[in-house]
Amino acid sequence: MLKENVLKIEFIELWNQMYACKIIYQNENVFPRGTFADTKLGVYSRKVIDLACNTAIYLLGENRELDGKICIVDKNQKEFLEKIEKKINEKYGIPQRWKPKENEGYFYLNSSLEIEYDLWVCGSLDEGRYKAGNCFSNKEQAKLSSKILKESLIKFNSLNVSGL
């Protein structure tokens, strides 16, 4: 299964195998600022960012003024950071949901929670269904989703919740 990267580090070669690098993306839901720690991988988020260390990575931390900080690293540090970045994305990467390609068919649930079929044309309806989790690659997935939603609504309505 494909995973969405949760950390991206950009490198620009300067001279003599020296590189400028900085974090260009950090998923803060996965790596909360100032509190994240994975001692096994040596990845931390504290007050400041430090990518130039040979034994650990300090991600974007509490001090947002340092978010654009550029670190200068040598070739060995760059290779270390690339390995850690790969391990982080393998371990913490978010599984990507299936998304139809242009002109590909998909199943979705209509407002009555009945299964329908449509072609993906990259329109606002398609994107809205995708954002709502309402795109399925096969009828069986759509059928199961419909069943779960119907059961949830029936259960919710049986609670006799007042005041909402």
C-alpha cells in the first residue's frame, strides 16, 4: 500500500560535497511540535530544529520562527538524514486512500446510501465525494460502507438524543 510522506527534507548541493538542507514538510498530526520523540530512530521535536547532528534529527519544534532554518551538512550527514527520512516515512507514513484516475469508474453512495457508479472527471462532485471518503474501487466496498453507515444512523436515532 502506498503511503503519504509525513516528513520531507530538501537538499541543495553547495560545494565540495556540502549541502544546505531544511525541512519542507512535517505532518504536525504525526509529529506534534515540541513533544514528539522516537528514541529508537533518534527523531525528536523539541524547542529548536537541528538537522546537522550525526546521531539524531530534531524536527520543527515549538519555536516557529526557526521553521525556515537552513542547516549545512556534509555528505555523510546528508546520507544519514536521507536514511532517517526514509525510515520515518516507512514507519509513520499515512496509508493513501484509493483515488480514481481521470475517466476511471468508481462507486459512491448517494444521499439515500444506495450504491451508484460514476466516471471520475476531476470535477467538484468527484473531489467532494473523495474528501468525504465516498469513493470506492469496487461495489463490495461501497456495499459494506452503506451497511455500516445505515447501522450507525439507526443506532444514533435509537438513542433518542434530545436538545441537539
